[in-house]
Amino acid sequence: MAEILNKCPICGGRLEYSVLMQFTKDYQIKLNGKLAKNSRNSDVSPMECGFISCITCDFHTNCDLECEENHNIKIYQEDGVYMYEDER
């Protein structure tokens, strides 16, 4: 039976969703040909990838929301809500 994924399905701890971001670190090239010490970040954008992890135990998914450990838990989104089914 599907349940809302609002806590860790293993230990009941809090969950985090981590969005992987990418950006460039831009340095100016000085007149002497060396890079300046100061830089700026630009093009901050998501890589459209994220994973779920528990802050208490070692439960986590990969970016396809597949469980990394040998847990038979299926995670998916339904109308923007994270759901899971324990297929044990």
C-alpha cells in the first residue's frame, strides 16, 4: 500500500531532498597572465538531479530515487507528493 514519504521508511527519522547544482567559477586573467585571486560564481542552475537521504540513519536514494541499499522500497512522485511502497 502506498504511503506519503514524510519520514524515513527505515527508522522514522527526518528526510532531506538534496538538489545537485552546477555553476562556473569565473576568474579574470590579469595583465601578467595569472589568474586573479577573486572569483565569482555564474550560471547557477540545477542539474535536474536530486536524492533523498535520512538525517538519522544511512537510508538514501540515487538521483533516480532508487534505494541504494538492499531495501525493497519504491519511491515515486504523484501530483508533486513523494510516495513510497515497501515491497518486502
